[in-house]
Amino acid sequence: MKKFLSIVSFLVLFSTNIFAATKVGEIVGQMGTTWNEREGKNETVVMGYELLMNDFLQTGEDGGMILLYADDTKFTMGPNTETIIDEFAFDITMVPIEVAMNITVNVGTFTYESGSISELDGDVEIFTPTAVITMQGTAISGTVDTTGKTTIILIPDTKGDVGQVTVSNESGSQTLTNVYTSVTVFADNVTIKAPTPLGNNEKKNLFDLNSVEDNIEDDKKF
């Protein structure tokens, strides 16, 4: 019996390690100071760096990264940003298919553009200290400050299409359907106010899908 249990334990551990070590995407854009904490060790992140489940990605004051997932989801990180890949499942060979994604943003500025997982009606959620963002086939720009306050802005994807996104906390939720509208979550137990349109200055200074890419190109000129 002990031998049987040992074999089962080994198989479970082996399967878990294989799953955790499966590549979920890679870094396709990088600038400045960037690193990843994996299994308790810090690794420098460069172009082509392969992403795995449970990676804890971080950028410094001058840092930025563009993450491209296996389903073509695009996630960008601005300076001073911390992101954890909590879950990524993209297996369309199974019946039913397994498609899901969970990401945690502790602090910083980011954008998200939906890939195939959203198109296949998979569950896609982004967690911050105060909010849960449920993606429904669209693109967003987000900011999480050091207090946990979270601001989410609905933006067009690279094709110009606009979907919708739901932002929720313990007190309720708001769904953004109009482009360039935003909601701010101040705490997990404070009611979220209705979406409001961005002003011209806010649009001008918006961290959008191309911000990191543009900064990388600017750096190459010097």
C-alpha cells in the first residue's frame, strides 16, 4: 500500500511539474530593467524569454515588457509594474476545450488585448488588490497605484474593434461598453461609480497598446 501511494504521489508531482513548466508565451518586446522571479530565483528578462505558469514579472523605473501568450493575447507592462501569471490553459484539442487565463497585477500600468481564449468564450480575469476585471473580447488600459486603487479604461483593439469589460469588487460591478470610458475602484468594499468618459488630456496621456513598443523604438534611435 505504501508503495502504491508513493507511486501515485510521484505521478501527481510529476504531472504538476510538467504542467507548470509548459511554455505559455514569450517576451516580444523589452526595454530597461526587467526581471522575473521563478521558483525563488530572480532571472533577467530579455527578448524571447519564455513565460511559464506562476512567473512573477517585474519592471524597474525605466522598464517595460510586451508579453505575447500562445493564444495571441497581448499584455504590456509599463515601468514599476508587478504581474503574476496565475493560470493559462489553451488546449483546443480536447472535448470540451480547455481555455482560461488569470493574471494578477499588484501595482503598475498595463494594457491587455484579448486573444483566442476570449474569442472562444474562455474565462479571462485580471486581479488587482481591489478589483476583478473580467475580459469579454476587447482591450483595456489599467493602472494600479501603491494603495491598490485601480483604474480601468476601455480602448479599441489593434483592429479598431471595441468589446466590453466588467470591473467588480465586493460591493458590486460596472460594465464598460463605450470606448474611452473608465472606472476607478478605490477599495474592495467601496461601491464602484458608473463609467465616465475620458477628457482630452487623459486621452492624450493614455498608456495604450503601443506605448511600450513606441518607447522601445525611441530608445533604438539613441
